[in-house]
Amino acid sequence: MLDDLDRRILRLMQQDPTVSVPELAERLSLTASRLTRRLDKLQTSGVLRGQKAVIDWRALGYAVEVSLRVTLDKTQTRAFDEFIEAARDIPEVIEIQTFLGRVDVRLSVIARDMPHYQQIYRARILTLPHISDIEALMHVARIKSDESLPL
């Protein structure tokens, strides 16, 4: 699957995602065209899904994050699909996860402050379809948030 060169490429990209192809090629002692072929191969195989901008939503004035654990009414055959489809339309929902167990879905919701969160919760969250139970957990601190892999 991955050889040593692929692992080195991914390690360096994780360390500095903004590195240019020519600079990365130089660090790896490769030509830019050989590196580009490797990157294309990693993208085609689905290992490298692309690059993205990571925006600090707190710097944009969002000071509140709440995790909502949602249990759905599973007597409805399309409960998951309809709930997730509607939840995706809420801009302040920044993450949706599904689970097996008592809790079916977890939503991560951001807001500028508590009145803004209450507005989102009452007007948007509580109108989502098929909710059987909902539990809110207020985020206090993010101790670790890292998607880097030990390659």
C-alpha cells in the first residue's frame, strides 16, 4: 500500500500543510514532477483527500461550542436520513457524527454567545425531525484536536 517515500511525503505534509510542491520535492530530494506523480497516486487511491483551510471560529467571534447527543425515534424508517439531511442545513452545526448505541447522533454546534446558542437551539435544533431525546454538553476546553497520523 504505502511505501517509505509515501510515508515521508505524508509526514512532511502533516508537519507543514502549506509547503509548496517545489519545496517539498527539495526536502525529499525528488524532482517536482516525480513528487506530483506520487501526490496524484495518493489522491487517486483515496489516501490524500486534499488540503483545506483550518479556520479558528473563535477568532471570528464564536465563543460557545456545545455537543448535542441526540437519540432518534427509530420507529421511523427514514429517521436517520431525514435528521442528518436537515442538520446539514444548519450553518452553526460544524460536525455530525453517528453512533451505534443509546445515542444515535452527536452534533457539534457553535454560537457567538449563550443567547445566540439559545436562538439556534430553539429555532433550528428543536425543529429537526425524529428527535426522541437530546442532551447538551457545554465544551469547556479542547485538550487535543489532532488529525495527524503516526506515519
